[in-house]
Amino acid sequence: MTQDGIIRIQRSIGGSGAAFQVTFTPYNAEEEAGGVRRFHELQQVREFLRVLGIGADFIREALRQLAAGRSASVSDVRLTDKVARRAGFLSTENLARSTG
């Protein structure tokens, strides 16, 4: 089974916790939230997005926005249950591909 949705990356300002929070939210409102992952470094976010199968251009744009101190998002992401589970997202599984 696959879920289409959006990946949002928020940058935390200050505090001692993880600097970046990555979430996957399915478009289907009946589904529960896809999950949250937290990272301390921008490089970890880059590697995580690669693992999900996000295209290089989308990763570059997201990292550019994060480096500028903004949040970023990647829409039209497709995750199989298997990939989402391996990625640490609680309610999904398989590889993510950008369909945009």
C-alpha cells in the first residue's frame, strides 16, 4: 500500500533539542499522521531525504530554504508502507518518490 502526501521540514530556532523536524502527512485526511523524525544536522536531513527517494532537485531546493532559516516542504511524495516503516515513520512502509 502507498500513501501520497507532503514532507515538511521545520527548523527549530534555539533550544537544545534537534534542529530539524521532518514530518510526512498523507493527503488522505482519513489517514493518521505519517510520522516525525528529528535531526541535529542539515546533512542528516539530506541523507534522510535521499533514503526516501526524493529527487536531487527537490532536496537542493529544500536545503536552500532551510539554510536561509525558513521551513521547507516537498509535495506529491509517495511512500510505500515498507519504506515509511524503515524510515521511522510510524504509520507507513516502502520507498518515497517525488511525482512532481
